[in-house]
Amino acid sequence: MHNIKELNVWNKALDLAVSVYKLSEKFPVDERFGLTSQARRSAVSIASNISEGAGRNTKGEFNQFLGIATGSSYELETQLIIAERLGFVSTEDNHELLQSIEAIQKMNYKLQRSLKNT
């Protein structure tokens, strides 16, 4: 079992989720149950799966949940690109979030590799 508060990837994922909530406030109201909801769920899923995995009993289980978190990060990346193409957010607003997602993906991958090597 890992202390999630000490995991940088989890803290970055929390920051990302908060940023996605703030950015998605700019989406059209009629997207509230569409892209807004989907992006928010994906963002929350990243941090949630990291924390759920950290609370599991084995490294293999932790690794499995990190894989799910990675999948959610790619899902969120796609949703943000769609939002940008639809004109819901600017390229500038999206750029920082997409960089954060990429950083989280790299951190997550390194954590997965470290779990396999120990």
C-alpha cells in the first residue's frame, strides 16, 4: 500500500482535474450532459484510479489501476482536442492542460515500470 499524498503523479492528476473543471465551465450549457460531463469524469478518473490502485494489496493490482488511469488520460486528451476543434476552448487555454496530461502519462508510465522492476 502506498501513501497517495506522497505520489507526485496523484497530486498532478488532482491539479489536472481541478483545471478541467474550471476550463469546462466555458463549454456551452447544452454540452453539460455531453462533453463537459465526459471530460470531467475522465479527469477525475485519472486521480481516482491512481489512488484506488495505491490502496490495493499487490503491485500487480496497483499496476492494473495505473493502466486504467493512463487510458482515462488519453480519453481526456481526445475530449479536450474535440472541445478545441468545436471552438469551446482556445488553443492557448488547452495547451497547458494537454502538457499536463502528457507529463502525467510519462510519470504514470515510469511508476508502472518501477513496480514491474521491484
